[in-house]
Amino acid sequence: MPVLVNAAHRSVARTLVARLLAEGGQVRALAAAGVAALRTSGVFTAVGDPDDEGLLEAACTGVHTLVHLAGGLGGDPDVVRAEGRAVANAAAGAGVRRVLLVTLAGAAPDADDPLRRAHAEVAAAVAALDVPSVEVRVGLVDTPAVRGLLRAAGPPPELLDVPVAPVAAADLVEVLVALDAARSRATDGHLVLAATGPDVTLGAVLADGGGRRGARLPTPAARAAVMTTLAGPWTGSDPSVPSAWDVLGLLPGGAPGTAT
């Protein structure tokens, strides 16, 4: 049975589609742009926004696993909630067998920043489904777009020492590919895993160079929201949240690790 990747016009989700195809999987997607390339690669692709519940439910017919990456740094909490509701309702309506969800590390109902609170609401909606689900809480996903956003935002000095536990996009994709491959071992309930990187600071990430040119923040409010999210927490020591790397037998960088 196929896997459906929601919002496949976004860079990490699109990379995931390519990796799942490379593994020989049956892949579907919902995307708002870049549809021709997805279809040319053999992906059955529905055209629309990630919060279009009716379209997403129709695309999920006969799907085993629905994958959704909630909005990352710079995401609009209202959009995150709307997309999350669509995912939960579509999964229930279409009868998918499992949901894989990516949220920010530190997502909690009482988090200091609105984006993490929105992620917690989405996670709660997915956890309430009558199917197994896996939530992967990630550190700062390190992509050219994110670095460009960081440079455009210009973090103040007091945030440069914040550990952001950066995770390469390719490493996050490998976690999701491994989870899809392990679908037959899924059990009832909502499993939460942590996929965070080393305690590298925001300043170190910025000093490393790179980043997409032309990124900009349209309003002071948008910049303030990014700063609030950057303040974290990006790392945690909750013993109830196991490491995705350990559980799946992976090491960041794509090298095989030792499963626990």
C-alpha cells in the first residue's frame, strides 16, 4: 500500500518523496506547486493546498501511511493548525493505517512560543486518531532556506548562544524512510521520538556560512515570531522520549548505527 506525503512542494517533503521512490515504494503526494516534476517521476500527485481536507482525504484513499511535516521556523501557527486539522480529519475519513508527523522539539501546550503550541495541538489531534502514529520532534532543520531566513532575521547577540540542535534535512528524511520501512511493526498508540542534533549554538550555525539569498521577513511581527521560536527549547532530557537515531539504528550523516 502506498505512502502519501503532504505538502510535497516544500523542500524537505519533496526530498522525502524522492528517497521513498528510490527505495522502491509506492508514493503519492499532495502539492501546491512543482506538480509536473512529481508526476514525471511517477508520483500520483493531487494539486492543492495542504489544508484542503476534502482533497487530502480523497488522495488518501487506499493509503497506508500519511506523512506530514508541520511548519518549521518562520511558520504561521494558524496555518500549522489548519494543516494539522486537515491531516487528522483526512486520515480518519480515508481510513489510513498510520500517520507520521514531524514537529519541533519542545512542542508543548504550555510552550513559550505560539509555533510550538500549535505543533502540540496538531500532535494531540494525531495522537487521538484510532490508528498508530509516530511523532518525530526535531531540532532546527538545517536547510539553505532556513539559513537564509536566519540571516534575514538577524538574531540579536543574546540568541547566538542558544543550542539549536541542528539536524540536516537529509538525516531527517532518512528517519522518515526508516519509519516507513518499519510500518509492519507499528503498534497501537502514539509514539514520540526525538531527532535532534548536537548542542551546536545558533551562532555556530550562522558562522558556518551558506543560506539562500533573497530571503526576507515581511513585517517586524514576523521577525519577532522567528526570534521567539529560536529561543527554544531545541534540546531536552525527557527520558520518556527516546532517540530516533537509537530506535532506528541510524547515525546522523547517513551512516548505519546500532539499534537498541
